[in-house]
Amino acid sequence: MPAFGSSYAHLAGTVGEVWTTIDTTITSGSELTAALRDGVSRTVDHDTGLSHYRQRIAEKLHLGYENTWEKLDRVVLSGMERTHPRQVAYDGRFDDIAVY
């Protein structure tokens, strides 16, 4: 599979930390799609240095919080994920199609 980088960002400062460079000129979305489908040569790179290291640590700490305490709060204490179709905030709009 050809290389592709994605900045999986939860924090605004992480956006743009990782990028994919394609070895051809791309001028439109359709050209980008075609290049990716054709497996055009590309490289993945990321920022370096102390600020990048700090951002990586902050992102991991946030991810840890999100997947421990925040998850416990959403699932156990609140009783339901915010994206669940029967969530009270949706006011029954998805009751006819929910499969839970």
C-alpha cells in the first residue's frame, strides 16, 4: 500500500503536523483522486523539534483523558454516547431507523 500521512488531530495545534507530499503537480480534486488511485510516488513527513514533541505529548495526554474519564462519563455516568441515535438531544428523530 502506498504511503499516506494523516494528522489525526484532537487538538488544534496538531493540525498540519503530518503531511503527504505527492511527486507531481495537482491542480484539482479530481487530479488528486486520480493520483491517489494510480499510486503516484509520495512521501510522508512530519514536523520536528521541541514544539512537535510537546504537541505529540499533549495529543497523547488528551487522547488518554478522552478514552478514560471522558468515556466513563459518557457511557457509564451519563448513560449514553452523544452519537447514539436514541440520545435525548435528538428528540426521537431517529427512533424509526434506530437498530439498537
